[in-house]
Amino acid sequence: MAFDIEPQLARLSRDIPSGASWVYEPKWDGFRGLLARLPQGPMLLSRRSRSLGGHYPELLDMCTSLPADTVLDGEIVAFVDGGLDFGVLQHRLTMDERRARAAAAGIPVTFVAFDVLRWSGKDLMRRPLRERRQELEEGAAGLAVHVTPQTEDRELAASWLSRFVAEGIEGVVAKRVDAPYRPGQRDWIKVKRVRSVEAVVVGYIGQLEEPVLVLALYDEGGTLYGFGSTYPLPRAQAGALLAIAPRGWVTGKPIETRWGNRAGERWTKLPPELVAEVAVTHVDHGRLRHLARFLRWRPDRDPRSCTAEQLWSRPS
């Protein structure tokens, strides 16, 4: 068969839907992938049909455990020290197959399957999800395939959203149990976990009319380190910043980010006296992967209390 299947997608929602027709699965912090064992050989494709097998060759090797003419839908993840490490996945994309195999010997990646489109030559996409799930669970038993948890309990699914940021579950996906697989359609519902973090404002980028806040946290040794930055603030929200801005100084020192130092951009450094509460989604190795959303100023908080420990504590 030609491997030209477009994955089914999810639309973002603020709330987890309820009702007897819904089941819920965790949204893993990884890369979407279609893993297949076909007559032309094992294949691993991204959501946009890019071949990923050379970057994650251990998953192609795993395909030998699957029946011929089988296609699974799922997530490529890297388990490191009890959590998921998205950076490991990204670093693999810079490697050729030889280097990727060497890396896999130290930190192998895993495929977590959540759907089956074909199994041993049977086209299952028109079948309802409950039947596909049964095929997946029965077929994967005893094989080198991880199957994602699934529940009908909405309260349990909601509890997944409250897990600490570093754990690796970035949200919940809700699916109708009686629905077929619809390639390219956004018929699933995704609810992302968002939590707040209190961070020290150590500077800003741009002008005070629309500043981007530069954020920092104290590590366990008491050293202030770069945590990330925010989306631009409208001037109406920049009140506390306006009061301290005259004490700032322009610097060309690179800003620390999750992806290394952000060089070549001048910004205004401030004394570490302001605290901002921000909404965050993904945190990797103690730093933001994406921009944070400013919520409010916290004049009641001591900047020294803004530690990285809050990233690993469960939100109240």
C-alpha cells in the first residue's frame, strides 16, 4: 500500500468535554508520528509526512515486532530521569543515522501508540475508536509497543492536567468512542495544561510602550538564572516596570534561553526587584520552551522566593 495517510488532528479547547460518548488520553510531550511496517519496509513519518526513521532508527528496528502491513499512530517520546525530555528529540533531528544509532545506545526514544489504522493488512480507519482501541490493545500485547492510557473517567483525565510541569504530560486529548479515524480532520479535542509561575523580572526587550519581560529564577544554590521571556505587554500592564526602568542599563550580554544564548539583541537589564506571575505551558530543564503570558505583578512577593522548585511542585 502507498503510505500517504494524513493524521487526524485535534482542535484546542479550554474545557474537557463531558458525556458518555467521550474517552480521554494524555497528550505526551513529543513528536507526532506514524509508524508502519509495510511491504516496502519499515517507515516512520512525521505529521507532515517527513521521514524520521534516520533520526530515530531504534523505532524502525522495533517495527520488526509488528505484523506485516500495519500502521500505528502515536507519539515519539524520550524518557529521561523519570520525565520526558523534548530536547533529546530535537537534538536527534540534527544527527544522521550513524550518530543517531550511537545516541540511541545511551538514551533510546520510545513510540507510544494511541491508534491503529491498519493491522496485519486490515484497514481499520472506518471502524469506531472503541474497536480500533481493542485491536491495538490485543495486538500490542507481548510486543515492543507502548500503548497510551485511556479512560472514560473525566475526573481522572482532569487530574492529568494538574501534574507538575516537568512530568511530561502536556494536556488531555478527548475522542468520541464511536467515531471513525478521519485523516486531516480536527475532530479530537485537546486541552492544554497551563499553570502560573512567579518569576523575577531582570530586564526587558524593546521599548516601554510594548516591552517583552526577561524572566529569571533562583536555582537550588541561590544563583539567579535565565528562565525565559514573555509575549509583549501592552503599556497599560507595564506599570511596575515603568517605575524601575530609569534604574536599568542597556546591555548586549546574551539572554539565556532553553536553546542556548540569544545573542545579537540589545536589552535593558534591571535590578532583580520585580516579581511577575506568568502563565506557562512547557518547561524543559528549568527553562521555558515557549513565551510566557503575563498575568499580573506580585509586589507582595520577595524575589528570592522565586525558585525553580515551584516548577516541580504540584499546583494547588
